[in-house]
Amino acid sequence: MTDPANDWIAPLGQMLDGLGIAMCLFDDQDRTQAWNETFLRFFPEHAGHVHVGEPYCDNLRRFYLGRLGPDEIERIDSYIDAGIARHRGQTQPFAFEHRGRQLVVSSVQLQGGGDCACGACSMALRWTCWARAPGCRRMPGRCPRCWTACPWG
């Protein structure tokens, strides 16, 4: 799940596992730093492949290889570029479907801090979480099941 430099996130990842929320932590160079078990349940294509230091573009390539049909595969690099830009600039949650699940994703930039000389403590991190959005089809909007305002879309 993590390397020793990111042990501080492990309890949060376990807490989110208990709530059924996936998480993945990326550094300021868009490299994977930590993830939880729910991340691997939501995105099984990453099991056995995701690792500390993995570039986000490799993560997205696996994601899109499992989603794109033959008519779209030639555009995979543009999808990856758009995914990285969305990841870096996300300011609001959005919903999408993956492997038959409606998911909602949200991401936040965490600014580093501290007086440690290691350099890692001052690194900015992007923490991304995914949750199930049962019964919801789009973001923003109304729940198609009950037509009430739905925070997930």
C-alpha cells in the first residue's frame, strides 16, 4: 500500500476501507505514493501492478486499456493527457461508471509542511478518493431513482 515515508496515510486508508471508499495518494510529480484495498476492488486492473513511484500516466493507461473499444484505442494518449489535466485541476467531484459501478471521485491538493530536511515533508500531495454512487447517473443533478437532489449526481 505504501512505503515507510508515507506510513502516516495508512490508518486513513484503512479507515476509508471500512467505509467502502477508495483512496490513492500522488506526489507533486503525479507518481503514486499510497493506496488502499478498496482502490484495488474498484479498479482491479491495478492489482499486482500499481506500485510506489508509478507514474499516473501508467495507471491511466491500464484504466483506459480496459475501457476503450477498438474504435477508440487509437486515441488513448489523448485520453491519458486529458485525465492527467483533470486530475491536476479537479475542483469538484464528478461521477462516472467503471465496471458496472457508478462512482464519484473527488481530489484535493495537500500542501506539505514541516521542518524536516528530507524534502518529502514539504512536497505537495494530491489525495484522490472514490466512492460508490448507487442509483445516480450524472453529476450534478437529481437522483433518477427518487428525483431528489443528490449530492452524487
